[in-house]
Amino acid sequence: MAWYEEAVFYHIYPLGLLGAPKKNDYGETVHRLRLLTPWIAHLKEMGFTALYIGPLFESVGHGYETTDYRKLDGRLGINEDLTDFVKKCHEAGIRVILDGVFNHTGRDFFAFKDLLEKRENSPYRDWYCNVNFYGNNEYNDGFSYENWGGYNLLVKLNQRNPAVRDYICDVIRFWVKEFDIDGLRLDAADVLDFDFMKDLRRTADEVKPDFWLMGEVIHGDYSRWANENTLHSVTNYALHKGLYSGMNDHNFFEIAHTVNRTLGMIPPHIKLYNFVDNHDVERIYTKLVNKAHYTPVHIMLYTLPGIPSVYYGSEFGIEGKKERYSDDSLRPAIDLDAHTDDIKKNPCTRLIAALGRIHADYASEFAHGDYRQLCLTNRQYAYGRGRLIVAVNNDDQEAQVNVQAKDGAYTGLIYGGEVKAEGGYLQIRLAPNDGEIYAPCMESAKGGGKEYLQRPDEGMAAERKTDEKKDLKVNAKKNTEDDTKSSTKENTPSNTPGNTPDNTLPGAGAVPAASPDGTGFGKENGADPHKAEQAEKEDLSAIPYEQMTVEQLQAVILEKLAKNGPVTDRMKKEVEENIWQNSLINWAKSF
């Protein structure tokens, strides 16, 4: 069994966390990385078993414009600092993976500097893509080249050049030998050359047993990247989107649909990398309209199929709104000493610590237990994970659900208490905006119950509790009225076991009649296939993506996919099922 299958990740953006200068003047070295040592104990206490940290290597700014792959960024320290840090993590039982930024380099990278100096005579002219000595750019280089994301600061490497492949594979060998790392997160994996990734996989299999390759992929059929020949896993941006928007819209159908869709596109042994926020997207506490949804969102993060990851600071419930021209607010400096008592007093921190302990005690269930959808309404969602049963509620009122379960007693792992299943069904009562994980009592070897966490009303920080109570009073009447209208106008019972009209209290929705497949997405919310066919025949080249309809965006994506190779039925289905305009816009721009 590979270590990463049962891992719980913590994600650190070190230049931000440690308050490094935004620009690297390549001057005096500052040993900031040594300040991370106290964080190791924090990770251990919170139940994290693996750390994704990066970027770490010499760069000019945010870290993704690498200038030296073999040297720790001088703003963070020297190589020995990283070696020592990884060693201390390993001693604490924490695996470490780094950012592998191999799609592009910075302009100060030795190969590009040689190209600037020698132009056509540089032995590195073929290290980069589409170098044109008859062109120019904003730097007045006297030539142009392919970049990443429209930024000439990020010069795209020619990954089909054997010399480039050999160089990068040697870098990985160096990192393992020098720092003893356990894997890599590949930046911009969705635009990496597939043969290049196969070389990386062969190198990974060579350097260390269970060396893990996880790739940053925003859209598409995840099995194209995560398989036996390329990467072990990819970032699950589909679930990331589903989790926060499904909660904000009181639409568990979106989340359940996303889970089923992603499980359908990958083999059972592939575990996707799940997250609710990271260094590129807004903090989950900022995204959630109802801050009380922090609890059910994280219960799902830790218990749905995949490998959970928490971004540094989000265990404290900090805010972070994405700005138009800067990601600084997403990557703040944090003084750990200011959060010494959070594990006792901060409900967010206490929840994450409890979920970490539960995940450790039942790691096999979460990593290898089957996933079974047991109950699904707009506002309640229950599913099985092996012998465990998870139920969450996004309503401002208490709810009740009945789910299929083996007869016998079950223990609540988060809050304690015991419930009994009789006649093949388990009746679960859920507090407002909350959830619970149930284990058969004979399986609760660790004791379960209140050793993990107490009910939020008993330990909620006063300042947050006051605000949330105000929200509940304002929204309770509106939610009840909305649900009554919804159930009268468009809702019918699902065929899901246990999801009958009398299984939920007032306030819980049911399956929309416009969704015969049980996904919760009817024509009114999604794309019309006839319109999509018509869009394929239109000339869309002159229309900005932001002004396109869903059908037009789908047609554009299918056309772009076709230029990259055969479009399979699974790929077509992936495009057709993506009915979110912003998601489609980003997907179209990613090519």
C-alpha cells in the first residue's frame, strides 16, 4: 500500500507564509525556512501526514519563474536548510512533496540567458518553444518565443527536446538525493507534453519506492493524466468548484453529481487530490456565503473519495479574497504563535484536528472503502465509505434522514452519541449546517465520540457565533418558503434508497422532476444538446469567450480538443456535462 493513498496533506506556499520579499535581488541569503520548524509540530497535532510545499527554488518573484533548479531560493535560505527541514518532517512521520515547475523557466535561467547573449548560435536555442529571431517582445529581446499564460516572464520549455528531458530528470534525481523528498506536484501539468510526463514517471519509479507524482490539472478527463504511464494523481478542481458552489446554492446534487462523474472517469485505484482552497483561489471561508457551512464542507473534504488537503491558515478560518492583479491576499504571512490556543478555542481549528484524528483512525475506510450514495436532497446528503456512514446538512434547520444500514448500534465519531439501525435503516438527526460520521460500535476501537469534538454550540467562538445566529434568524423563514415552493413546483422523490418524502423534515428538498437521471441538472440549468450541435456549425472565432453561451463554449472546447488528438466519447461527455459558464471559459482559455 502506497503512503499517499491514506495521506492527509497540508499545503504551504513558503514565500508567502514566511513573509519573503516579493522580488529577489539575489543578494543576502536569509534563512527563513528554518522558521518553519515549529510548524511541524502543528501539522502533527492537526493530524496531517504529508506536506506539499513550494515553490522553493531560486526565482525572481513568486517562485514559478525558476532561475536555478538546484538552489533553494535565497529569500528562504540555503540547500542545507531544506535538507534539515525534510529530515525533521520525516522524523515526525510527515512525507514531503515539492513543486516541480517544469513547463517553463524564468528569464534568468542559464539556458535563456545564453540564448539572449548568443541568439542563433546558442546551444540552447532549441530548449524553448517557437523561438522566432524575426520577432520581438516587450523586453526588446530581438526575438519572440512561446510562453505560459501570455506572460513572457515564463518561457516555455521544449519538452520534446531530449536534452531538456534529461536535464529535468536529473533535477528530480538531485532533489531526491539532496533533500530526500517523497514526490512532486507538477505545475501546469495540463499543458505538459505527455511523452515528457512518461519520462518523469519512469524517473519517479527509479528514484524511490512510492515516489508520488501529482499534477495540476484544471479541466478535462483526468484519466488522460492520471494513469499507469504518466501521473499518480491530479488536482480535483471539479470537486473544488462543486463543494463551495453546491453549499452556497443549497444544492447537494451538484456535489454528488461531481463525485459520480469524477469516479466514472478514473480507475478505482487512482486517488484524486481534493482541496477546498489553495494558493491560486479564494479561501474557503471567504467563498462560503454562510460561514457555518465551513463544517459540512470540511467533513466532505475529509470523507469523500480522494486525498484531502488543507491550505495553510484555512484551519484557522482565515479570509483571503482574490484580487485582480495580485494573489498576495491568498498567500499571507502567518505568525504561528498567534494561533497557539486555536486548537482549543477556534471552532475551525478544532474541527480540522478532529477530522484529522478520525481520518487517521479510519484511514483504510477512506482510502479503500467503497463509495455509496445513500440519500440525496438539495439540503441533505448521506453516503457510505466502507463500513462508515457520512451525513451532512446545509440547512439552517435541524434535519432527519433515513439511510440503508446493517442493523446494530452506530457511534458518532465527531460528536459522540449512539444510534441504532433497525429494519435495515439508520435514522440520523442532523444539527443545522453540520454533519456526522458514523461507525458500527464494534468498529469504534478508538472510542469515537467526544474525544474528537464537542457539538459546535458548546465550543463556538463568541464573535462568530453571534454573527451566525443573526444570519440564521434572517434566513430561516426565507429558506422554509423557498423549499416549500420548490417541493410543490418541481420536486419528486428520488429512487435512492431511504430518500422518500417522509425521510426529511420541512426544509429539505427533493429530486427535481426535470432531472430524470437523478443528477439534479435539468435543461433549464444546463446545455441543450440541439443548441450545442448548432453552435458547432457557427463561426465563433470573433466572439469573446465571456460573451459566448454555454453551448458555444462547449463547441469551442470540443474543437480545440480535436486539434490535440482524437476526441473520445468520454471526453465529449465531460464537455457536455460541464454546464458552468465560468468553468467553460477558463477551460477554453487553458488551451
